[in-house]
Amino acid sequence: MIAPPNVLRAARELVGMKQVDAAEAAGISRRSLQRLETGERGWANAAVLLQTYYENQGVVFIRPANGNGWGLIDNARGDDYSSDKTGTADLD
């Protein structure tokens, strides 16, 4: 399951990258990354490449379950950005 736009954006911020750098590292165009992060129509393949890149950087995408929204964990640093931990930060 591909994460929604705001979760992809949060993942990029979690790894501390600018759009241009994340796009290049994932092998997609910056415009594709922008579309994915804003919810504009984008290429499914670009979304897979981007999410896979973040996962390879140690980001764990936690899918919604039990009434909780999306969450992120950075295994490289141990940071937890789950929606239930941040209170009002709804990643859905």
C-alpha cells in the first residue's frame, strides 16, 4: 500500500532531505515528487520508487489500524512520528 501524500512528505522531512535531493536519490523527477506530495495525479511507479527509497533509508511506514492513522518510524534514528503520538498531526 502506497502512503498518502502527506505521509510521503513527512517521510522526506524525517530523513531530512529537500525535494530535489529526494527525487534524484529515488530516481524520479522533482515534479513527480511534488505531485505525489500534494496529491496531484502522479505515476504509481514514481510513488513506489519514492516510498521504497525512504524504506531503504530506514523509514518504516505504519499503516492505519485500530482507528489510528498512518505513522512513521525512522529506524536509523529511532524517531517515532506516529499520528497517535503527535496528537493533532493527522497523517491520513
